[in-house]
Amino acid sequence: MTPSRTSENLEFVVRWDEPEPRGTAAEATRGRLVVRLGESLLWGESVDGSEPGIDWTWIELLEHLAREWNCLLHDEGDPLGLGVSPNCLRLEAEKRWAGMAADQRDREVGELCAFEEVHDLSLALQGIWVPSMWIVRSGRQFVVTSEHQICHVAIDVVTRALTKIGDTIAARIENLRDERAEIALANWKAREQS
């Protein structure tokens, strides 16, 4: 098991492909995103010497954050009460499901899948594979988990980082005449009411 640590910084940094946004929401939000947790790189490692970052259309991340904002920030722990690190949750759940009655197992599978969809930000992106990055509330902090680390981060640090990347993407699409952009922007502005 990966040892747990504490971090005082979570940062999402995006570099847009084009200086000015134009076209569709997807075209306007294409860029390279890097996510850092303290000194560690969670997303965006350069494997071929190119500029670090994941090249994608980041409208999907904004849509996810807007849709799942309250659950992401307020759900505590896992829905099955297994009490394990998010990156071990599926494995422990599968052990639990062995020999369980089908109806209970099916219910729990649904609960776990819904939880994963909210809290593993890698699942917010469609059509690209990125490493899992879990953000799960635990009392007065968040547990931010990747494949190789478990880190406890203060609530305000995580909330500020997610708000900043959401605002950055929203600002990018603010003046587009694109239905997807308009819906995403409206949902982002209303995220706390949903």
C-alpha cells in the first residue's frame, strides 16, 4: 500500500492551443493540461520529450465539474463503507461481492459505479485514457489519490483548485456562439444550486 502524505497544493494548469477561443466549445478548449499535487505530477507527464501536459478538449472537465459539484465536494467516504483508499475500492468491493446475493451485489455495483463516475476525474473525459485521479472528502479534508500516491489536502485548497480550473475553462467559452458552450457555462454558474 502506498504511504499517505499531506500536501498544501493542488494545481491545474492549462495552455490553450490557440491564443483566442474560436469554433465550437471543444475546439476552443483544446489545450495541454497539467495537474500537480505538491511537487508530484498527477496528469501530464511528458513521455517523448514534448511539452508536459495532456492534450485534450477540456470542455468535458467543465461539464463534469458543473454537473457533479455538490457531490464531489460533499460526499464523504465510499458508498459501501469499506474504508479503503479510493484507488483500492473496486478491488475490495469485488472481494466483498464474492458469494453475495445477486440483487444486493447489483445494487452495490450500481452505487459504486455512480461513486466512481463522480470522484474519479479521469472518468470525466470521454475518448481518452488518463490515469485515475480520485478526489474524495474525508472530514475536514480531501483524500486525493492517484495510482502511486495518497495525499490529504485541505478542503479550501481542493475547492480553490477546482474552482480555478472551472473558471478558466468557463472564461475560455464565455463569448462563443455554441450551444454546448452556452449550456456548460450556465451549468457552471449554477453549480451550487444543482
